[in-house]
Amino acid sequence: MPHYLFLFSIGPVQSFIAQARKTQDLYAGSRILSLLAKAGLIAANPKEMIFPGNINAISIPNRFLCIIETNDPKEFGGNVERAVRNEWNRIADTVLSTNVKGIKEQIDGHLDLNWAFQDIRPDYSDYKEQYDKIERFLGAVKNARSFTQFEYQGQIGEKGRKCILDGERNVKFYRLSENETETNVLHRKLYVDSAEVKIFGNADENVITYLKLQAGEGLSAVSMAKRLFKETTRPKEFESTADIAIMHTIEEVKKYPEGVKLLDAFKSIGEKMNAQLYYEENHTTQYYNKQGINTGCLSVLREKQKELKKFAKSKGLELTKYYAIIDFDGDNMGKWLSGTFIDNPETNLKDFHKKLSERLAEFAKEAKIIVDKYGQTVYAGGDDFLGFVNLNYLFLALKELRNKFTEIVNNSLKTLGYLNSELSFSAGVCIAHYKEPLGIVLDKASAAQKTAKNKDKGNRNAFCIVASKHSGENHETFFKWGTSCINVENLERVKDELIKPKRFSNTFIKSLGIEFSRLAEEAKLLPNKDLLTEEVSRLLKRSFMGKKEDKEKESKDFAEVIMSIYDQSKSYTNFITALDISDFIHRLLSSDEEKAVEELQPQTI
């Protein structure tokens, strides 16, 4: 029976995952794509898998490569495509049990499936040649952008209000805002008839679905399928940004009987409890009505929130409102897969692909374990990753991820004789307030990742951190990872030295910014490093708050860390911003948020 390389791709990817207002939307988009890919792989039942390395992984990439045996590759590809579409319809039908018109058309028109096959010799001696061809063929197919014209009720396209998430499809599910009625919303706001949209206007009617929508929010069938998506393996919803931001504090508070008692008071409202109630600004009549919470609980929970904040402060804890998103992606993976970077001409590309796939799958499993300790993983596909991390653990998570990649991928492939140089990944991090729109935060994290890849003339193997203030200002710093993640470790050291009681005041950072900003030139280090070294040493001695006999040694050691950060900076602005961001994190974790936001003011030229 003839042998073929078979490459299958499921889309859309970026829009389907990133079009999110809630973390549940984000997670659901990722998981649904993984389930669709798994359904395709099961239907393919290949003779030999190439990518991914583990079909049973929680996160499976949206494309797979395998070797198949068939007499009719076109029929084979069509069967795989039908299996994927059937799985998507099954997922949607499970949660969208309603007779609203037009839902089926939206669901059926969503997926963009592309596949290609290329004949290959039974001994695979022409694997490299055929692999290069099939990648080009699939790229050509995707660039053609074939589509089916959307038709509904005899007309081309949809006429009506568009989904707040995807902006493409008509609203099929809508929750009334206060003072809105179904009658005045249908034609004044949605421009459709009652049969074409399901309107929720009463918390007593299907309360679970009602609470999934915000007041005035309208979603298409595709977006609602994500919003309502459930798994038996994960009975609870994905943690919210507020959950991630306050995670460390809540875990610490639980260690005390008094703290447990305070937290239990919030559970009195049952399924309507959410982490945002740990923050004072959400104890308002408007917020309670929006969440369907009985306003009779308002005064009691408001007082409990004050008690919780006071108790946390007594234990040196803050009700932190900021969290971080980590978004990383493998560097030059296309060139690695094509064999461009493989130095040994004797290397069998198919064997390398399989070993690389296995190692990336193992790393993905470890990456999820790492981040789930400190936050929550959205997607871990091996060479690409997206996850939320509590600020207390940001630097620790970055170090563990990068070092584990070196251990599992690079060291293993070197031992097997496949590598002389190293694979790497570049990461983007966005630190944001829990109320900042999630789509905007995701865009900032993605942009930071692109900066990490392209800032240093495309040399990659770097990380970029963006601190996004609640006021809308952004502050960005960029570094290479450095040996054993030394540059991440140095930024963590600055944060830790400022947090530790009776160590260093952060006044030295502001003083440095004021004194040297006028001497700095964009994209260049200061011409006189000795001058900066002396001033850093002097300022640290002035800001030291420990025992007098420890001043010289402690200041000297910390000055070496500061100058190491300076040596790795590409500009003075980047250097001072790095210190500011470390200080910003320190203040968020140990002081009032308002003070932290005010102080994040990197000096620029």
C-alpha cells in the first residue's frame, strides 16, 4: 500500500483563542482546538506519528504531521476533516441547546481546515525532500484562503449587531442591561427578530447561563460555545485574573484559623462568590446586581472585606491586584525542522523530528506542572506556551521554565548527538491589573514576545517584560536570558532586596534616574561606567537600612548585581526601567497599590 506524508492544520487559531473577555474564554478556545486535533489524530490512526510527540497530552498543537498508508489519500483526508467537524459540532451541541435560528450556520462556518499529502518511499529515504514539499504545499493552500459564502434565510451574510468578542457574527445570546426590555432591545439594539437571538433578562431563568454573560453583553454561537464549554476532567471554571492576582495572599491567609473564618464568610453567597469580592471597589450595589448577588449581603461582606484586608496587613500580606501573563514561543523552529541548523550531515531528519517532538512534549508536561504551582496554564504545546502567574512567583516561574527547557530539550538532544548548538525560546511577559481588559493584556504579552525575538536584530533567546499600569501607561524592559537565567535572577534579586525588612530603600533607583538620565544616549550604554559604578555604590550605602557593620559588604554585593544588570542592558533607559519594574513588583507585593503605581516612573531622555 502506498505511503504518504500527511499534514493537517486546524484554524483559526489566534483569533479563536485570543478573542476573550474572560479567562474561561481563553482557556476554552485552547482546549477546544486541542480536542479537535485529537479527534483528527484518532481518525487518521497513522502508521507513524511525527508531530505531536504525545497524542494524550492535555494541549495538542493545532497541526499534526504523520505517515499514513492508503490507496486513496483524498478520501483519507476527507475522513479526517469530517471527524474534526463532527467533534466541533458535538462540543457546540452539548452547550448550545436552544432553538435560536442561525446557530447551526455560525458553527458550521467557523472552522478553517487545511491538509496536504505527499507520497514518500517506504524506506523514507526521501523524507527531507518530501517534508519540504508538503510544508510548501500546505502554505500555498492556506494562502489561497478558500471559504464558503455565508447564507442565511435566503440572504448573503448576516444583518444585525455583531458579537462583542469576534466582531464577525451576529449576536445569538444577549443579557439585558438594567432598564432594558426584550421589546426595545431587539430592533433598537440588535436589529433582529426574537427567533434569531436568545435574550436573558432574569437571573431566575437559567441562572448559570445568565451569569456567564455580563449585562449588555452579546455573543455569537461560536463565542458562547467557548463561554459555556465544560470538561469532565475539569469540573470548575478556569481561574479569573482576580483569582491569579490574589492567589498567594489567600493561600497564606488560610494558614491561620482567623483567616479561614474570614474567608468562609464570603462563601455564604454560594456559586456567585468570586475573587473580585476580596477587593473593596467591588462592594457596590451596581456590582452586586451585575453578578446577581443579593444586595442584602452588601453591608456584611463589605465589613468582612475590610477585616480581611486588615488581617492580611497584620501578616505582612497585600490584597494584590496585579498578575502576570507569560507568552513564549520557540525560536527559529521552521529552520530547525527544515534541518538548516543541524550541523551533522549524517543526521536523519525524520528521526530528529520524532526525538524533538518527544522532547517538546515532555517539556510541555513539565511546563504545565511548573506554572500550575504559581498560577494557571492556558496552553502548553512544547515550543509555545501561554499561562497566568501570580506576581510573587513570576521570576521563579521564568527561571524554572527556561532551565527546564535546557535540561529536557537541549541537553537530551545533545546527548543523542543531534545538536551542537542550542534551541531556545523567547518570552513576553505582561504585568497587568486584574480589571484591565483581557484582550488588551494578551496583545501586550504577544507584542512583548515579538520584542524579545526582534529587539536585538532578531537574535532572539530573550525575554521582555511590560508593566501595564491601571492608568494605561506601559513600561518595557528587554534582556537576553543569560547563563543559567542570570538576568532573570538579577531582576528577582532587586525585587527581593527591596522587600526584605531592613535591607535597602528603593530611593537609590529614583536618584539614579534623576542624576544620569541627561547623560544617557538612546540605545547606548553610558560612556563612563566607572562613574556609574561609584555612584551606585554610594547610593546603596545611603539607602541601606540594616546593621551598620553589614553596610559595606551588603552594599558591595548588591552593587555587583545592579552593575550586572547594567552590563546586560542595551541602553541606559532599558537599565533604569528594569530597576523600576522590579521595584514596581516589590511595591505591589508589600505596599499599597496606589503608591506602587505612582512610583513607576522610569526616567527617560
